[in-house]
Amino acid sequence: MCFQIHTVITSRTQTVTRRRPRMANANNLRTLSTSSTTSITFPIGLWNCQSAVNKADFITAIAKHSGLSLLALTETWIKPEDTATPAALSNNCTFSHSPRISGRGGGTGLLIPNDWKFKQLAPSCNNTAFEFHAVTVIYPVKTHVVVIYRPPGHLGLFLEELDTLLSSFPEDGTPLVVLGDFNIHLEKPQAADFNNLTASFDLKRVPTSATHKSEQPPGQQPVWVQERSFH
């Protein structure tokens, strides 16, 4: 970075007999701005809770005991008209969620600290193969967080709809975290297209433990993080 410093130029004469000592002008000093990058890390978790309706106190206690900043929930089983369960889950935190509109079961959500700032993202399309809940955290670090639940069964339009969802996030350097209960055995050959899709979005799989007791490793590995720094 350059700054203009005013100077005065005079012609040197031959009669100069005494050289004045060089003096520093403090007014010419400038503070140079430096760019610094501070990495921020925070623990997150995913739990297929198979009904949060009667477990609100237990769920919030687990999040606090585990020291989690974000706890994603799948199969919350919260109905659209149920306001009591979300209120109970918002004890000492904020619970943001998307219930299954019709039928039984389903539902996804996130427990978020009260001092975090975020906005919920509206669905960009009508999915038929999976449910999801998405937010953009604005403070303390901007990042997109998506929670996905795909019921067991044939993939159907899952890959196409997932591609559409992931493509809806702008490529502006904001990290993307995807947490999901996909009911896909990721080590089997039929999961190749799914693995290729996540890789095409620079998503790196993070090994995790089972999300519920009936899950057998190495089945679901439900957390993917885009390979970008959190700043």
C-alpha cells in the first residue's frame, strides 16, 4: 500500500558548509492495515430422536451436557399444529424446525444458541423424496446449515432433488454444512451416485457414530462439510 508524502526539493549549492541532522516527521507516519484470519470452530451433533414430543427436556439436556453449539434433529414427529413441543425445546436455546405437513412422523429441526443470529431459508422446491430444514447462521460466523431426513426405501427422485437443493446455495464462499439421516449404506456400490453428487459440491464427509440404536456401522455417515474455512 502506498501513501503520498509531501516533500520539498531544493537545488544543492556549493556553499553548504554544514549538514543538518535528519529529522523524522511523525505526521508522515501511517498505520498500515493488515488482514488477519481467525478460524472459528464449534461442535455440532445430529440425532434421529424418533419423536421429540415427550423428550424435550431430555433433548435440551443432552445438547447442553455434550457442549454442542448446534444439535440437528430428524424424525421429530412434531405436527404443524403442535406449539407446545417447539416451545419446550426452546428452553435456554432457540428451536427452528420444519414439521411434516401431512401424515405421521418425519420432521427436522435445529437447536441453536440464543445469542446466535440466523434466518430460516424457505424451501426452494416441493420435495417428494426427503424432508429438510435449512438456516443461514449470520453470527458468530456466517454459514449455511441443512438438516435432511430421507425415509427408508427406493431413492426415487432423491438425487435430483438433492442436487436442486444444494445448487440453490450461492457460491460466495460461505461454508455449507449438511447433516442428514439418509438411510443409505454409503459403502455399497449403489451409493456411488450419491457420493459423486456430494463430492461435486466440495462436500467432505465427516465420520460419525450411529444416530439411533438400530443403525449398524458403517451405514449412515450423516455429516458433510464443505471444504472451506469458517471465518
